Amino acid sequence: MDINDIRGIITAITMLAFVVLSLFVWRRYRRAEFDESARRPLEDDHYITQDRASHSRENT
């Protein structure tokens, strides 16, 4: 077994991992979970903005 065999095996494993992850991500039953995760940073930002507004009103 030489270096080219090892490179071929690593390439095959990497390609298999890519296909498995792609199938995992693009499943329809996972869509709601990923949509919720995508909205989470925006919702957190909204609460931070409201918190800052309430603190600035209290300080004036």
C-alpha cells in the first residue's frame, strides 16, 4: 500500500461523509428545526434591542 492508495481511501471517505451530511440536511422532516434555528439569532437580537430601550428610558 503506497501513498496514493491512502489518498484514494481518504477521498472516498470524505465523499461518503459529504453525501451522508447532504442527505441529513436536506431531509424534509428536519426543515422546521432548521428554520427555527435560522430565526433564533434574529429573535435574540430583538430581545436585546428591547432590553436596551427599557434601560435607556429608566436612566433618563
